Amino acid sequence: MIEARGLAKSFGSARALTGLDLSVPAGSTMCLLGPNGAGKTTAVRMLATLLRPDAGWARVAGHDVVAAGHAVRRRIGLSGQYASVDECLTGRSNLVMIGELSRLPRREAKRRAAELLARFDLQDAARRPVRTYSGGMRRRLDLAASLLGRPSVLFLDEPTTGLDPHSRLALWGVIRGLVADGTTLLLTTQYLEEADQIADRICVIDGGRVTAEGTPAELKARVGTAHLMLTIPAAALTRAAEILCCHAAGPVRRLPGGGSLEVPVFPRAGLVTDVVRVLDAAGIEVDDIALRQPSLTDVFHALTRREASTGPDGERAA
Amino acid sequence: MSASTGSQPARAGRIAAWPQELRWALTDVRVLTWRTLARIATTPEQLLNVTVQPLIFVLLFSYVFNGAIILPGHGNYREYLIAGIFAINMGGTAQGTAIGLAVDLSSGLIDRFRSLPMSRAAVLAGRTLADLAMTLVAAAITAASGLLVGWRIHRGPADVLLALGLALLFAYAAAWAGACVGMLARGAESAQAVGLTVIVPLSLTSNAFISTAHLTPWLRDIANWNPVSVLAAACRQLLGNPDPAAAISSWPMQHPELASALWSAALIAVLAPLAVWLYVRRARH
């Protein structure tokens, strides 16, 4: 549904994107994850025909973004970083306007606007000018605006940036609903949790190029290590650390505050049982034990820092 | 949605789709004209430009300059003045268009329009048409306040309509000039600054407030060819107001109606495609 090869763009001497390869099958959700300035927005703007690539090509919904921009625009929806609706119009007027510009007949545009206002919980504010809306309401309206033409491909550029946690959760719910309806979604975010929550696959970009690509689970597995968190009576801590040394994947750390150890491990079946058994055999009581899986934060730090200097060896999963 | 045009239309299919494309483009223009005007409902202060400002201009100049400026032939200054203010208001349309488009560009709304399957020229066409409608309000206020201070129309409805038509044509040309400025400006402030640096000299090197007869020759030539002067002279002639410029042996002052129509048509022919080109170019970066 979205297919890009070697997509590149420079602004003057600044190279925003140096060669993006992307493949998003129909009905799936891909997340472009990266820090500020990684080139996420540039990528979306090129795929949505707002920017012309300097090099490479991209096809969206079967059409080339440069040669057949108009056909692409007929099939996409775009919701940007900043809510792009008219502040001085009411929410309803905004949606009817965008509906008509999306080639819906006037009556259909009105019907669909009412439907979307209800779906995004904006009926009560429908007749108020948008400048009176809260940040969350604006984002919901902006998202609704991108859905009027029933797009088969939806681009969401940092849809929840700047929202409070409650509004963010609400918006995630809405986005999951769209995915369930079969929309192909390309989402950009700098929030790992968002990528983890919504995306089927994640493409980590940094410094204008892809540094890793895979499912959230694959990326976590790439980082490899999980952590065992153990609470043990203080007197037995040193001895426990010595015993666990030979089971650990890295140096065992004593956590400040006393009584706790952090042991890096390669996750495998029966690992926790084995550890408890070994300690029990040595006469050490375990008060508490927990296995912490690698988070996307670990992945993010590992991929956007370390691999930026070591090069993309074996990074291309596809 | 995609049923009306296939993804790979044959040549014949593409030609057959033309009227449909044209209908859609006209819908886009209608929707965007409506959008600009609908904003007034929630932000009526946008009307100050076209209501209070012309009123203040008429009152201010008719009381301040009356008596200070003696026209060649001793015509009534207030009768002379109104067509001048009228012409300046028409040119002022550019300012609203430039600022409005600059604001839209910086708000991200234009990005949304660009991501829609709509006509690219419609954003500009809708804006300029809406601004033309606003200018009509300014024209009405100028005329009403003119009547209040003693200005009169001395000709029949056909001449009045012709004067109005020439005025609106010039206002539309000015709106397209404003569209070019809006596309080039970095934001609302710079659009306003550019607008003022063009509009003020253009208004003051004209016969709007004074007669050009006593100006230094090179300045007089500029003033006589200035489209604001030409429109003002045309309106004065068509409305039967004092028109000392009729005695000036400069071609545009001898044929102000024709000169005004030619000026406006030429400006639109150049500036409208230029503005659309700037809009599309800005999309690509």
C-alpha cells in the first residue's frame, strides 16, 4: 500500500532524509519512530505529495507520488503535527468544507461531518469556533477532517504530541478503531509507548535514514537482555550476587537503598524457577522476584545512539 | 470515490472527464469563497477594514482637505474626493488578500488543502473572490458616507454600473497582486509591511486627493499613468463629478474608462497565473 525506495530530501545544505526504504502492506500499521529532526515529518510530507523528493520514488495506494499526485491525494488522509483546521470556523463548518473539497456531494459531506463529530465526541462543540477548543478537541477534529474522504491510507504525523495523558489515551483508542476498520496507517511519533501500543511494525529512523525495522517484539529481542529484579535479605546480598554472576548476561548491579539486585539475563523458559532454586540451595531466601522485559526505551537508546556510529550492518530486516 | 475516474484513464476517458473536473474546480472555488466569508460570522472585526476605514477616510479628508486644496476650474472638492477614496479602497483589496493568504500559509491549513484532491488554483480564486465581495461593502460605505458629506451622482444608472464594473475589475486585479505578495511573504507581518510600502506610494502619487496638473513633469507622468488615477478619473467622468484631468493631454487621462479596463485586464492576465505558479512552487520547496 505504501512503498518507498531511496527517498531523499535536502533543504539547502541540510540533509533531512538520506535514503528511506519503506514497505507498508495494506491494512497494516507502520510507525516511524525517531527523535526530533530525524526526518519523520519530511518522509510523511513526501508520501502525502506535499514535498517533492530529490531522489528515490514512492508509491501510495498504487500511484506514484510525483507523477500521479492527484490520484494519491484522492486516497489519502493526512493529519499533521499542528492541527490544520480553520480557527475562525465552527467544527462542523470545517468538516463540511473539507468534505466538499474531498469530492463528497454537499449533502453527503454534511451527513459524514455529523457522523464524525459524534464518533469523536465533538457534537456539543460542533457549533463553536475552533479557537475555543482545547488541544485534545482540536486534534480530534483534525483527525476527523482527515477521514472525511474515507481514505484507504492515513498519515498521522505525531498525532498526540503535546497532549495530556488522558487525551492521548483517548486518541489511541480512536486510532485503534481506525486500524480495526482496515485503514493502512503510517504514524510518526517520538513516544515509544505510542509505537508499542499502536503499530504492527516499527521503523526507527535517525539522522535521515532507517536504523532498524521490525515488529515491537523483534526490536526488543534485538536488544536481547531482560532484567531480573530480586529482593533478598541484606545479609545475603553479597553471596547472592556471587552465585548469580555465572547465570547473568552482564554485570550484576546492587540497587541503591539496599536489599535489591538487578541481574541482566537472556530471557528463556524456566529462568525464574532456576534462579530461585539455585538461591534456595544456597540457603538464601528470596523475598521478591520480577522479570523486566526490555522496553522500547532500551531499544530506542540502543538503536539511535550506538548503531548510528557503527553503521547499518544487518539492519535491513526485509 | 474512485469509481468516477479509473486509475489509468485512457486518453478518451480523460477528455470525457473534463467537464467533471471543471465542475469540481468550480465547487472548490465556491466552498473556499464561502469559507473566507463564513469566518466573518465568528470574527466580525474582520469587517473593520471595509466599514469603519472607508467611513473615516471620507470624513477625515473631506473636512481636513476641503478648502486647503483648490481644484483647477474651482470644482467642488468633496465631489472630487469621493471617487479618489473609492479608487484607493479598490486598490486596498490587495492588503486583505495578502494578509489572509499569509496567515493561511503559516497556520498549516494550506497543507491540508494541498493534501486534498482539489483544484490547486481554487485556494487563490476563492480568496480573491471573497475579498472582492468584501470590497463591495467598502464601496457601499464610501458611497453612503460620500452622500452624507455632499457628494452626488449626476449621471444615469448605466454610467454608474460601468463605473462600478471598472472599480471591481481593478479591485480584482489588486486582489491578485495581494495573492502574489501573500505567497512570497514570510508571514502576516511581512505581508502587511510589503502591502503598505506599495499601497501608500501608489495611493499618494495619484490624483485621488489632488489634481496632478501642478506636479513636476516626471511625477505628473507617473501620476497620470497610475492605475489609481486612471480609475478615479474614469469614475469622476462616469458619475459627472468635477474632472480637471480631462484637460490633461495624457492618453490615460483622455480615455480613462478604456485605460482603466486595459490596466486591470493586463494586471489580472499577468498576476493571476503568477500567483498560482508561486503557490504550486511553494508546495514543492
